[in-house]
Amino acid sequence: MSVDLAAAGRFLAGSARVLDRRRFQLSFEGGGTGPVLAALDAYRNADGGYGWGLEPDLRSATSQPGGALHALETLAEVGRDGAERALAVCDWLGRANLPGGGLPFALPVPDPAACAPFWASADPTRPSLQITAVVAATAHRVAAAVPAVGEHPWLTSATDHCLAAVERIDAGTHAMELAFAVQLLDAVAALRPEAVELVDRVRTLVPDDGLLHVAGGAPDELMRPLDFAPLPGGPARSLFAPEVVEAELDRLAAGQQDDGGWRVDFDSYSPAAALEWRGHRTVQALTLLRDNGRL
């Protein structure tokens, strides 16, 4: 299954935000890190956190865990040139942490216009394994190029919190929470031997085909094998037969639309978010295919 990189670039030029165009340029056109960081800075607040719709369905100007997630996602691609920003956002996450090491799904949203209700109405006093796990997993990816992130007290605390929380998950766990918890286990397996054991613990909760419906989401919104185990080489891939992963990569490659971009299977909550998610998804799809040897 072939992918048309040139068509993806044309789609991004006409339909994506500057940040995702710069990410594409960095990863697939030999661009530099400076323009990516400049684009990312548009979403940065003075406190070191990120808001302003960096999470497309969270349009609030306020710094939020969801904004930190997308900032770290970009900083993982930038590598060591983003060290200062990566450490600053870890400092902010440390201040946002609740007692016990977990992040709230969202902090208070004083400007909820065009924000998804699940962001605007989140309980800021309750730790969320879903957001803590995916933010921490992404931070561990940043740490591969910025070792000081791996040593940051926030990341240690968040990782400890998630590992303890995974001990308690069961068949009633929300699909996104389960998928992101597995991503965290995969990210820390080389550092925390208990993470490998916990992958075995959740094995019975993940269907063989890796398809779990997202409760409360769109009718056809699913967590899929690459949501649990996006990268090869880790223990999370052992949850799926090789042919399941290969079929999912085939499906992802085939998802390129006639306009060159990819679509998402979840609902957006503003016209801006609907467009921005497609640009984000297009860069994400290309990156996944590349990291799995398909580009």
C-alpha cells in the first residue's frame, strides 16, 4: 500500500495549521527545528504550560494537561533542541499535579467557548489515569533525546502513579484509559521491570483484534491496535498477533483520502477543531507509518 507524501504536503498546505505544516517539514522534508519551535511557542503561556487550542477541542487560553500532551508530542519530534521548553512544561505539570502524582483530566476552564464538554466540565480535583498516562508516556519519548526530562520529579511521580493505578484496572475500564495506560507501560518497560508484568496483567482486557469501542464517543469510534502499541519493539506489541498489526498498518496507509490527508473517527466541537484534527492526524499517520517501516 503506497502513500503519497507529496499529496499529503499539498493537503497540509491548504488545510492545516502552521504547527503541523512545520512538523511535516521537519520529519519529511528535511526542515529544521527552529520553525517548529516558533510555531509551538504560539500556544505557550508565561507559566510554561500550553493552551490556546493546541488541543483542538480545548480552545481555552489556559494552560492545560491536554495542551502539555500536544506540546510534548511536538517536542519528542524536535529532540534536544526543545530541551528548555520540555523541562519548563514538566515544571508546569509538576505544579498541576494532584497529591499522589496524578494529573486532573483538565484544570478549570474559565473560557469554555468552543471547548468540548468533557474538557470544560472535568473535575479538577480528581486524578485521571487517562491523561496522566498519555502525557507521561509522551514525556518518556522526549526523554530519549533530553535525559533531564527522564529525571524530572514530575515524571517520576506520574509514572509511579500510573503503575499503581494499572494494578487496579478491570474490565470496566474506559477504552481510552486502557489504551493510554498500555502506551505508558510500553514506554517505561526498559526502565521499570514491573511494567512488563503489568502488560501481562491487562492482556485479558484487550481483544485479540485490538478493537474497543470508545464509550461516549462517536458510534464508530474505536481504540485500535496502534492506539495501544504504536511503536514496534516493546512488550505492548505482544498483545497482538503480527498479522493483526500488519493489517492495521495496511488500513492506516489506505486511509489517505483523495485530497492527500487523513480523517479522524471522532466528533469535533468547532469548525476550527474539525480542520485542525485532520492536519494533526495526517502528520500522526505519516509518522506512525514511518516508524513502523512503511515509509
